[in-house]
Amino acid sequence: MNVNVQNANGKLGILIPGLGAVATTLIAGVEAVRQGLSQPIGSLTQMGNIRLGKRTENRYPLIKDFVPLADLNDIVFGGWDLYEDNVYEAASKAKVLEPGLLNAIKPQLQALVPMKAVFDKSFVKNLDGKNIKQGKTKFDLAKAVMDDIENFRDANDCNRIVMVWCGSTEKYFEPSEVHESIENFEQGLHENHPMISPSMIYAYAAIKLGVPFANGAPNLTCDIPALIELAKETNTPIAGKDFKTGQTLMKTILAPGLHARALGIKGWFSTNILGNRDGWVLDDPDNFKTKEVSKLSVLEDILRPELNPELYGELYHKVRINYYPPHGDNKESWDNIDIFGWLGYPMQIKINFLCRDSILAAPVVLDLALFSDLAKRAGMSGIQEWLSFYFKSPQTLPGLRPEHDIFKQLIKLQNTLRHIMGEDLITHLGLDYYQDLVEAL
Ligand SMILES: NC(=O)c1ccc[n+]([C@@H]2O[C@H](COP(=O)([O-])OP(=O)(O)OC[C@H]3O[C@@H](n4cnc5c(N)ncnc54)[C@H](O)[C@@H]3O)[C@@H](O)[C@H]2O)c1
């Protein structure tokens, strides 16, 4: 079946709450690629191929030539932040990209000035900015974000808009009654309910207007029944949570491999140091808790200790994040993994990953924006589980286990693209044509 996909003509607006290290690295990167100064490495939509049909057919097009995606030249960026810095200033302060590169695209970056943010210090204690919206109720603030979206769309002549949350991690809290239904949620907006966070207000505004929304931080945001319900009502794709980069990316590459070979794991100790603003926000225990929950869920879901208690029943998993300013955005992580093999003999694996957080995150944001837009044009709405590939803590319908294994996530993503384009899904069975090949030898 070929899903009826609308074309990607016209401009796509990518609106980003939080113009910090990740967002500015994305925006500067897309500008650098447009100008032929660099390559979009790490982006599946720009550089990845997809196999179609049988191996004998030798069809491996680039993903961007296979599915209709917005062209990088048709993207317009906008965003909100509680700091007034334009994107050039914010990128310079984030110190991810070299000054030479930033200076080469300075006018384009300077032109991008953040809109006033919806912000509430009770959710992120360590930040203090002045570029903040005032409103009597949270509903007024949501309305103001909707006005921002519509004004941006008109001013930039955009055909379509998507929103990706790149704002700071909000403090940890569990969903409660106000998040249970859209009725309760809207009443909560009018009554300034304390458990409606700023990221939920942006998500509500986007989803209400049918604008696809993806959440790059571990906050609940759109992962609540009220906004899932609204997404269905307004035919809006949503996805989250928490970009999968750095240490967790390595974990979801390695753990499925150990598990696949039925090797046991006794302990996995992960620690890392980083010194950017994200690290400073996560230095607060309430905000760290949100991140910790997101990072911890990964191993259990991949290893399923309840199915293999001999191999994983005693697993001790610990994750630490330490704020260390001298390293800036260049996060360094260490993993010590205690594994055991045949007859229980112990072995160890040590990983020391000297990564660059925002360099890994920027292509993820680009892909999420482009694929969310594709989903919308393909008539897909609600939770987009096929985008789990990009998240540490993939959003699923309540009661469904998330899939963390990066290889299964990739198969799901690729099969979704094949499905959208009416190509055969690939099961990797191969028996159907293997025998013919043997006979032809
Ligand atoms: N870099 C990575 O590899 C990575 C991976 C997974 C998740 N994340 C998450 O992505 C987010 C962005 O990371 P970063 O490194 O760019 O952080 P950052 O601190 O550099 O940028 C976040 C920006 O969001 C702004 N902000 C906070 N609350 C806001 C609000 N309510 N409205 C508008 N702006 C707001 C802050 O002022 C800041 O400029 C963080 O939540 C982080 O945890 C990053």
C-alpha cells in the first residue's frame, strides 16, 4: 500500500523553544551546509541510505531521495529563549563551533533573535533570564505562543511548521490528575495549575494548532494522556523524550550486542563530566532526577532481567552526571561494565568516550524535524514510535514497553519509510529468493 503523502514543496518553519548549545549548533550547521562549507554528518535524513527490495535488486537510494523531505534550503528557523542573545551570540557563548565557522555565517545567525519565552523558575532553578512573556494565566501564555507560531508562519511565508523542544531539562515530577484529560488540562491552564510546566505550554500550543511536536529533553511535556488525546484530535504527530546521544547512544549500541550473545552483565557504572549550561541545570538534584530516570530505563528494557534472571538478575546500574566547567560542551564519559561468560567467568569492558554533546545532538534534531513533518504529510498522528531511534526514553502508549535496542529501532524506522512509500517491508528472511539463487549457480 502506498500511503498518500503530500509533497514537501514550500518552506518548512522549524520552531525551537530553547536556543542554547544544541539548537544553535543545529542552526549554524544547516547554514554552513547550505553554503557548502560543511557536511551534515550524523544525519540519517541527509546522508543515510535505505535498502529497497531483495538484495539482488541492488537498490540503496539515499533516504532523502526516497521519501519526500523538506530541502535544507527550504528551512526557516525561529525560537524562544529567556536570554536575549541572538543565535550568533548564543552559539559563541556555547563554544561548540569554532569562531571561524560562526563568523563565516554571522549575518544569518545574528538575524535570528529569540522570541520571549514561557518560563517558570520553579521548574528550572539555575536559570535567570529577562526575555520572558507575562500573562495572567497559563492559558494566556499558551495563546501567546500560538500567536507567535502564526505570526512566524505568515512573516516567513511557511507552508508548514514543526516544533522541537531544545530547552533545559525541567525538574522531575509525576503525572497527576490535571494531566489525565484535555478537559482537566485546559481547566488547569485557566487556573494556573502548578504542575503544568512551560514545556507543556509550548507543546499544548503546537499540538492545538496541528504543529508536530518532538521533545528533546527528558521532561514529561507531551508524554501525558491529555496531550496524547489532543494530538489525536488535531491529527498531530508527537514524539519524545530526550535526544539519544553520548553515553546512552553507546549503551544502546553495546547492550543489544552483549544480550544477543547471551553474555551476562553484573554491573554497569556510567559517569560523566560536562561543563555547558545543560550541565549547570542538571547540577540541581530535582533536574538531575528527570535525566537519571530517563537514562536508567534503557538497560532494563534491553536486557529484560525478568526473562533471564541468571544473566541479568543481579545487574547493578548506576549513572552519574557531574558539572565540570573546564570541559564545556565536550562531555567525557566513562563506563565500567562487568560482564560474565561461559561458566560464569568474569570479564570487563571500559569505555572512555570523549564526545561533543551538541555535535551528536544537532543532526538528531534535524532528522526529527524533517521526519515529523513527513509524518504529518503522510497523515500519521499521535505518538510516532518509529522515531524511538532518536530518543533515550521513547514515548509509547501507556502499557507498551518502549524499544531501546538501536538496531530494532532502525529497522522500525526504515520499515515505516518503506510502508509510507509503498515498498515491501524487509523481514531479512531471504529464504524466498535464496533457493532460486542456489539453483541458478
Ligand atoms: N546535547 C545533548 O547531547 C543532549 C542530549 C539529550 C538531551 N539534551 C537536552 O536538550 C536540551 C538542550 O540542551 P543544550 O545542551 O542545548 O542546553 P542549553 O542549556 O545550552 O540550552 C537550553 C536553552 O533552553 C533555554 N530555556 C530553558 N527553559 C526555557 C523555556 N521555558 N523557554 C525557552 N527557552 C528555555 C535556556 O535558556 C537555554 O538557552 C536539554 O534539556 C538537554 O538535557 C541534550
